[in-house]
Amino acid sequence: MTEYGLVVKIEDKTAFVRFMRSSACGKCKACGMLSTQNEIFVEVPNDIGARVGEYVEVSIVMKKAIKASAIAYLFPLIMLFAGMLFGWLLTDVWHIFANRDLLMAICALIFVVSSFFLLKIASPLYNKTVRRVYTMVGIKQDNNKEK
């Protein structure tokens, strides 16, 4: 998928590009834009030497974007169920605690919170697999408006 955006800032070899909501945004959701947002800012490697104020063509690799979303959303969900299972094991199987529902809720909460810390710690590992979701492929010659 290709979108056009405005370069609003350059830092080192990274461009910060502003994208406006397009007709494809309702289906994709790869960038993380909420339904109430009309624009989003994305960091894109500036491999083509774009400058602030230029409109650039950015390619979005959907497979990598979906993989990144799956990691970010599914891992905490799996940890939620693992925490519930652990709480159930502590009460019904191992008979360590008596109040099953409360312990299942507490364990689920602990596991979900820990999943966010684990994602933060493991981010260098999975960033290698989902890197380069956005690639700048060209500078738009007609800079009158965004597509």
C-alpha cells in the first residue's frame, strides 16, 4: 500500500511524516490511527533525502504491519488467559487459595501488566522482524495537496 504524506521534521536520517486520513484508512488500521483521528505522524527512514515541507510517497508493507499489530495485541491477550489459568490452578487444582474468582482476576491482571514490561524488554528482538514497515519511495512532484 502506498500513501502520500508531508515531511514535517527531519532528525538525522529519519523523517517525521504527517499522513491525512484517506479512503483506505477505514479498512487497513495498520498505522494505528483511531477512527476519531484525521492525521497521524510516522517516523520513516529518509533514504531519499526528502526535506521539510515536501510531500513524499511512502510504501507500507502490510505483512510486517500486521505482524507488529499481532505481537502488540495478541501477546497481552494470551497473557491474560495464562494468568486466569494460573489463578485457577492455584485454587482448584493445587488448593493453595480458597477464593478462586478473586485470585484468577488478580493473576490475570498481574500477567497482563507483566506482558507490557516483557514487550518493552523484548522490543529490540521483535523490532528486527518488523522493521521497515514504512519505506520512503519517492518525492511527489506536485506538492499542492495530499492524496
